[in-house]
Amino acid sequence: EDQVTQSPEALRLQEGESSSLNCSYTVSGLRGLFWYRQDPGKGPEFLFTLYSAGEEKEKERLKATLTKKESFLHITAPKPEDSATYLCAVKAAGNKLTFGGGTRVLVKP
Amino acid sequence: ETGVTQTPRHLVMGMTNKKSLKCEQHLGHNAMYWYKQSAKKPLELMFVYNFKEQTENNSVPSRFSPECPNSSHLFLHLHTLQPEDSALYLCASSPTSLSTDTQYFGPGTRLTVL
């Protein structure tokens, strides 16, 4: 069974304090790893898709990387508006997107 | 409107009521999904539709009944729910249900069952 574990569960940062979120996965035949951002009371907002080990993608202050066992979401010089829950999900063959529990990030000014 | 929309955004119902959640996508996608998000639990896939055909039912109780009349609309019919069914119900769509396709989510319906 596909499994996704995100750590830490919660992260408090000062504005400008860079950090990384971890997503460890166990899946047979990874087809894609997805990062989403979710604000309270809203649906997940798509950020990145990574398909193979060694791949990296960037968007503003966020950078996602992928290895054979885990993915990292690096937040560089975060701002208060980066406060959200960040969700990681994986897909093997088939339709099912398996999500991790998320990391709640709070960036204080 | 663009993207994926869901109505209503909030719903309170009694255990004997019947209600429906509606999802509409304006992205030209052919696959649509229902997810449940409960407090302190990861997002759980409920149903998948691909080109209007149901392709996955993730062991969901029969008190939840999906309907997909066309590739743009998805409904979730609710009847005789339990308080533990209170959650955020999210709809998503993707170009197809291929495993590499990205899913895009709606804002969700916050359901409270009394």
C-alpha cells in the first residue's frame, strides 16, 4: 500500500528564516509526486509536480526536489503570506492520489 | 467562472435529511473526483469518474451516492448521514485519470451533520 509521511507536522518560522519540509514516500512505481498549498477553509492549490529522481522545480520562494525515497519543499526567506498547510501526494499506476498529513507552516513577521 | 467551483460552500444537515453537493469544472477536463478531508486526517479519495464513468469507489458507505451527468458536472447525494461524516468535501478534476495528470481542486463544501 502506498504511504506518504510528512514532517514536521507544524513549523513556526520568523519572516526571512529559510527552512525545508520533508515528504517521505513508499510506493511501487512512482508516476508523480505532487505538492499543494492549502489555506484554512479552502481547497488545495497546486504548486508542483515532480516525476523523476533528481528533478527540481521552483516558484517564487518555493523549490521542490525529489529523490527515490523523499521530496523536499524548501522555503527561502519566507513571508507571512507563505503561512499555509503544505500537502504532498504521490501517484503510482492508477487513479489514486495518496496524500500525506501535511505540514502547517506559520511565518511570523 | 474559471477553475473548479463547488456549491454550497457550507451545509448543515440533520441525520434524516437528504441533500446534494454540486461541483462544476470549467477546465475542459474529463476526470472528476470526490475527496473527504476530516480534521487531523489526510485527504481521502472517495470516487473517481473518467469520461462520465465511475472508475473507482474507495469503499465509501452507500449513504454517499455520486452522480456524473457529463464531464463538467459532478454531484454527491447525501442521505441518512452520521455525525462522523462531518468534514470538508472537496471536488477535483484532471485532464484524464492518467496517473501523471495533475488534479485541480475546488474550494470545498464544509458539511456539518447534527
